[in-house]
Amino acid sequence: MLDGPSAVEPKLESPAPADDNLLDAYSRAVTGAVERVSPAVVHLQSLRPVNGQERPVGSGSGVIFTSDGLLVTNSHVIHGASAVTAALMDGRTLPAYLVGEDPDTDLAVLQLHGDGLAHVPFGDSARMRVGQLVVAIGNPFGFECTVTAGVVSALGRSLRSYAGRLIDDVVQTDAALNPGNSGGPLVTARGEIIGINTAIIPAAQGLCFAIASNTALFVVSELIRHGKVRRSYIGVGGQTMALPRRVARFHQLAAETGIRVLTVEPDSPARQAGLMDGDVIVAFDGTPTPGIDSLHRLLTAERIGGSAELTVLRRTEKHLLTVTPAARPPAPKA
């Protein structure tokens, strides 16, 4: 040990040039994405009549994705609003007109009318990788054009929408989100939308979620063409239940859970097929249905009007019922 005036004090090493280059590259990636995307991000204000006057009742973010002013946001940001306004980065405030919304995926499309509107393209969320740099842009708590950066924490998550349906293929990120970020874009370093920010877990840190761009693209195209997302339905309410192991083995079932039917809607395809309260649905057209979400995934628009086979357990017996899914009725307005 050296001691006294002859002691040599250690020197703090400065970052290696390679580290500096990495930090500069990271900064350039984030700033470049922000410069490309932020002009297309808007602050949305939802209004409802209160005592005869339009009053703000909620706010969020959105991003313009076409040159003619179509923007995407979360359904919960604008659901039930009598009017919506969009504040642009260039200082303009424009009315936003509803094209369509889909509460099941928490997405909505609005239309702006204005000149010189910046827009951002959708990217391919199937090409994302865990650990990839992502940037979130939005208006948390009304602070316009706030930027946070992070990485893709996980892919293929599932998240329950406020309408109760499970959203598949959700992107998890640690890019910080707060109330007001809802509906804003999650983008790559190239400035492509790969997610629409939708939710956080309030009690946790760094657990934030975005609807994958490929899901958003499908929903957006349906909303533009039809004003809604077409899905089929059979008209049952149910819950996932465990089956006795001996029953599953006796009937040679692929899973030891099924869907216990709690309600059957009047005049629904399920009622016409002869489905009864207490039945347990274990397969739809030969595909096992271990839970209610698995049945929802199978009830796509392509099933409308086509016959399918329901495999159900009624007491101890297995029955095959023929059901014809119909177009799903629109959700009731708030």
C-alpha cells in the first residue's frame, strides 16, 4: 500500500472512443425517429355536452398515418365523445371526425381535414425482436410531444381490452408511458409505427403495452371500409372451467378445460343450434376450445354464414351440434 505524499491516486478512466460512438449512435437514432414522427403526433381532446356546453372529458394521443389525414388512436380515448379536437405540433387545432372504432382491440380511426398534414407509415411488427430500440411519443398529462425511449421487452403478450375481449400479439416495452400517452405511436429507429400505445400496469415500473402494428393495420383497414370490424358470433356467455380428468380421458379430449355456458341469447345462432345453459363447449369445428378466449379467436369474419360443428358435453354425454355463426351485432353506444 502506498501512503503519504508519494501515493499515486487512481485516475478515472474516460469512456473509450467506441463507447462514445455507441452513445452518439443511440442519440442519433432516437432524435432521428423523433424528428420524423413527432409532426404526425396529435393531442386529442374528447368533448361531451355538460349543462348545455361542450366540456373536455378526456384526452390522449393519436398519430396520422395517411397524407389525407386519417389518424389512429385508442378507442377508449374517444369512446362516447360528442366531439373530438386534435392539436397539431404546428399549432393548428382541427376537428377530428370518427370513421370507426373497435373497442375489442381498443383502436379507433379518425379523419382530419387540413393541408400539409405530416404522416408516418406503419412498419411490420412481425419483424420486431426482443431488445430492439423503440421510441414512444405522446402527450402524457397534457405535456405535448413527450418522448421516451426503451426496448421491446417481450412479444406476443395478451391483454384484456376495456370491452372485455382479449387482445393478442401485444408488444411489451419499458419505454415509459403515462396517462395521455394512450393512442400514441411506438416507433422504430427508422420512424415506422410498430405499435399503438395502450396500457400500463400502474403498480409496476417499466411494464407498458402497445397493440402491434400488424393488428392495427388489419383493424384500421376494416374500420375504413366498413366502419367496424366484422366478427362472427354465436351468442353465448360463458366461463372457462376445469373438467374432471376421468371425463376428459373418457371422451378423449385434447384439453382438461372447456367453456361452461352460462347464458344463451334469444334468437342467437347458439339457441337455434340447441345449445343450453350448463353445456360445456370443448371444441369448435374440430379445434379444441379450452377457454372462452380461444372460441373468440375462432369466430372470425370468414365464419359468418358458414356451418360449423360444436362439440359439447351435456352432463356425462358428448353431443355434436351444428351452428351457423352470424355477423356480430355492433356494441351498444355509451
